[in-house]
Amino acid sequence: MRRLVAVSLTAAALAGCTVGPKYSRPPVPAPDRYYGMRAPAEEASLANRPWWDLFSDPVLRTLVDEALVNSYDVRIAAARVEEARGRYGVAGGSWYPAVSYGAGVVRGKTSTYSATGDATGNLINGGAAVTWELDLWGRIRYLNEAARAQLFASEEARRGVELTLVSEVASAYFDLRALDEELEIGRRTRAAFQDTYDLFSRRLEGGAGSALETSRAEALLANASGDIPLVERRIVAKENQIALLLGRAPGPIARGAALNEQPLPPAVPTVPAGLPSTLLLRRPDLRQAEQELIAANATVGVAHASLFPTLALTGFFGGQSPQLSDLLTAGKAWSIGAGIVGPLFQGGSLRAQERVAQARFDAARLAYERAVNQALGEVSTSLVAMQRLAEEEAERARAVSATREAVRLSTMRYESGFSAYFEVLDALQQALVSETVLVVTRRNRLVELSSFYKALGGGWDPSGKGSAPPAR
């Protein structure tokens, strides 16, 4: 017994002899500012604002709330987190002794040549067994580290799904409001061309009109009328897309503020993006990639520890007796021992497994570095897009004002007899195009805002209290 205790204490002391690599974050580029920024980077960032503060439309906020609760993607991600938590619990069980029990009843007859002679009788046995693997080389520790990193990675994946969902719902909602604006422009245009066609038809019937003018007005009316069903079809398709994001059956979607009433951040001098170095700590996909890298590093440690022997302590307490009453008295038995098992020849499979684990770690490291560069590029692209779209919208708005003035002036010239109505029709067509392009540009700015917020990893809460909106 003294020798066994000594062996156990020695093994416990050796448990600190962990083999395998220690994790350190790989060096990644962290520039002082994002490419395309007009001003030096500051700590302030649009991503520090919660999403319900960024999107202030009450209807949009309600839709996002519903999506975060009922979306299929969010619920699937939550289930995967629970799966990873369960796997972490399985790995954690390896730290503790495994205790099992068993019992059995046997009735049989022995041979005349046996030590007990010719006999027939019962044999009852039962007891409990204990097995405990001592983590000499850190195999169990690395298994738990890998499982914990996978759990954290699944949590970051869930947060990434939520952030993506917020961006997708907002973008789809802005698309829907833009289609509503296009439908309204189309109906106004159809009404204007209908009046023109009615006017020319009456004049043609009275003998004072031109068949060419009437035919052209009819063609414009038909084209304007044909555009409306196309927009209506796109509206229904967009509503169905939003319904799927919300986790509900297809149906109508409520509307809130008009497209030009949706708030936008100031475009001058630049939208606050924050420091590039903070992107590594905020974006959920980068945090997930790093956790997967940590898990891959731990897997290398598991493979390396498998090259060394395993020491296990075993114990048994129970009994064996022909009578149940004597099982734990005259028939009781116990044992305690230690055993060591190590690989001697495996045909190179253990070394091959270690090379496999190392290759997976190298791939995970490269994937992490690529994700960082991709994230920096996404922020830069979106940042420049927001700046340029703001400039584009200003020019588009000026074009709308100019085309509306052209419609007014051409109408006055026609009514004064200085020009044909063709000038009015041309001005109306240009005004239609300008108004539609302005709506699209405004929609692009709002969609880019949601994409920029996602690229920055918006809504990150360092306190860990979650991202629930305030009660309304």
C-alpha cells in the first residue's frame, strides 16, 4: 500500500509535465487607419452603438426584434451552442474517476476433475469498480482546452448569425421601402402619361391633333403601365424574403418611415470606423476563427501526448458468495492497483496523427490571417462606399431638381406655343429616371450603412450583458 501511495503521489507530481505547444496569437497586420479614410483613425466607432440606436424606425426595430427571437438561423445557431456545451461537458468528465457497478447471478455445475470437485450451486457476485487516468502529459487538459475553444467558437458563431440577421433584415426592409417609392413614382408617371394620352386623343378626334403625338403618348403610357406589375411582383418577393428572415409564414410586412426619412450618419469628414486593432476583438467571425485556432493548437497537444505512456489507477470493492447474505461479509473482496500502458510500435500512425493535427493547425492559422485581412478590406470598401454614395446622392438630388425645373419650363413653352409637346414628354421621361435613380441611391446608402455596421462587428457588448433592446 505504501508503494502504491508513493507511485500515486509521484504520478500526481508528474502531472504538471505537460507536453505540446502553447498557444499565442499569430502576428497580423494592424494598420493605423483603414485604407480610404480621410481622417486619422479614432477610438470612437459606429459599431459601439447598439443596433436599436442605429435603426430608429419603430417598425424596423420591431421586425429585428422578431427576427432575433424567431429566426431559423438564430435557433439553429443556439442549438449548435448547446451541442458544443454538451461536448465540453463530455471532455470535462475525463478529469474525474470513472465509477461503475455490476452484479450477477450464476448457477452451474463443476467437473469432477475441478479443484472443488463435482458440485452444483449458485454464485452471486457484485461490486463497484473505479478507474482514474492520471493526466501526466496533458492529454486530458488539451482535450478540455479544445472543447472549451469550440464552445467559445460556437458562441461567436451565434453572435455572428445575429449580427448578420440584423443587417439582412435592415437591408431587406430598405429594399422594400425603395420598391414602395418606385411603385409610387410609377403610378404618378402612369397618371401623367394617361392625362397626356387622353388630351392627345381628344385633340385627334377633334381634328386638331397629331396621330404621331397620340401614338407616342400611348407608347409611353403602355411602358409606364407595364413597369408597375414588375415592381409589384418584386415587392411581394421582398416581403416573402423578410418573412423568412422573421421565421414566419409568407405575408404582408408592415411599413414605417419613408425611405428619405430613415436616419443616416454624417458623411463629412468621415463615418467613425474606430481603430483597426479593435476589429480583432469585436468582429464575431474573427473571434470565432481565433477560437478555432486555439482548438486546433490543443489538438496538436493531444496528438503529441498520445506518444507517451498512460498511467491509470484502478480499484474494486465487492463480494462473491453462493449466498446473498454472505456477499458483503464472508464473501467480500477488494483490490487497488496502478497500471501503465504506452505505445511501443504503431507502424508510425501516432506520428502521422501528430502531423495531421499540425497541418490542421497551420490551415487554421492561415484561415485566421486571411479572415483578418478580409475584414480590414470589407471595412475599407464599405467606408469608401458610404463616402462616395453620400456624394452621389447629393448630385442625384440636384439632377432631380433640374429635371423638375425642365418639366416646368417645357410645359410653359408648350402652353405658350413656343415648342411641341415632345419637349414636355422628354422632360417627363428624364424626371422619371432621375427620381428613380435618386431612390436607388438613397436605398444604397442605407443598405451600405447596415453592411458597414456588420463589417465593424457592430453591437459588441464588452460587459457580456447581451444585446437586447430597451423595453418600449
